[in-house]
Amino acid sequence: QGDQFDGVMNYVFNRACLGFFGGESLDLTHRPGGYRLEPLTATQFADRMDDLLAQYPEDVTQAQFNLLSSHDMPRFRTLVRGDTSALRLATLFQMTFPGVPSIYYGDEIGMEGGPDPDCRRSFPWDEDAWDQDLFAFFQRAVSLRREHRVLRHGAYVRLQADDTHGVYAFGRQLPGASPAAEPMVVILNRGTQPFQCDLPVQGLFDDGITLRDLWGDITAEVSDRRIRGGELEACQGAVLST
């Protein structure tokens, strides 16, 4: 009706991702936009995401501009002191979360940059200067989202926040119970130790189902309404589906 924004640059998303995925690597000397950065536990991160999703109607959530870096704040990789594993996990989360994922130019090849204007450095066109492994990771994460409608339009279901292991898990589910509904579970291990998968299924899958990992190489089984099985290495993610 002309009296509200249709969507926002989602800095709430950005700051929560910095807090959880950055963890101990987070550079607390920076105050992007005057905001005081803080490390977040898995539970605190999960609560921030729940609050964020509750603030807007679903159609607005689907249009939110979800960013990890931008033109007016230090780049994500700089704010986590060059911790590429933090950027990788945050990107995988960004590509599996509701909304519109935005990649700020150069993040995909490992660019860094401090406060504005340093965050607007010229793009290095010499490919020898690129982090090619990181670039391939970004390409794969984008393809994952494009290939699975549930990651773009499915409902978001909080499954588990494990502060002891630094693990957060959530599900995505389209309406209906047919195989085309394609529910998925995303597990993100920001901890320093492997995580033995054991989390509630929340009705996403029936008992007896074997789940394959679309992102890594673990497998899991659904039994007694829990997902159990594979070991997820530290600083790694899994995307489970039938």
C-alpha cells in the first residue's frame, strides 16, 4: 500500500551467520554499521533464525535479500579472520535457507576487505589469484539450490541446536506427502569434533527410510522417529534426502 518496504537487505541474517559460523574466529574489533558482533551458540543462532522467520509473512520472507557481505561493511571472510571454513558453512546455510541468497562479488573467489571503501576493492580478473576450491564450492552450493525446489520454496523446520557439539540442523519441506515433496535435512557442524548424527525427524521422514547425503558422503537411517547414522566431520555440512 505504499507505506512499507517489500523487503530489506537482511543484515539480521548476516550478523547471525557471522556470530555462529564465525565463532572463535570472529574479529570483535569491527563494528559494521555500529553493530557489536558477538559469537553465538547453536541455540542462540537457531533462536535468531526463528525470530527472523516470525517477523514477516511467508511471501515477504521469500523475497528477503540474504547477504553475507555487502558494499558498506567489511567482507565476511575478513570479519572471520580469513577462516574459509566459516565462509563455506555460512554459504551452504545461505543457499538452503528461505529467501533470496546474494553473493557479493568476489566472495566466491576469496576476496577480503575491511571497512568501506576497502570492501569495494577491484575484482581480480587474473584467475591465478582466485581460490579455485572456494569458487567450486560456491558453484556447487548454487547448483544445489537451483536443482531442488524444496530449498527455494519449502517450509523451514527447526530440528536440533546442539551447543555441546556446535551443530545446527533444520529441515525443508514442501506441502504434500508425495515423493515430489522431497523433504530435506541440513546439518551444519561448526564444532571442532566429528558429530555422530542423532536428531529428531519431526515428521519429515517415515521410520525405515535410508537417507543419502547430497552434499557429502554420509548415510543415515530413520528409526524411532530419529535420524541416526553417519559421522559428520568438523566444519562440514550434510544435506540429507531420500
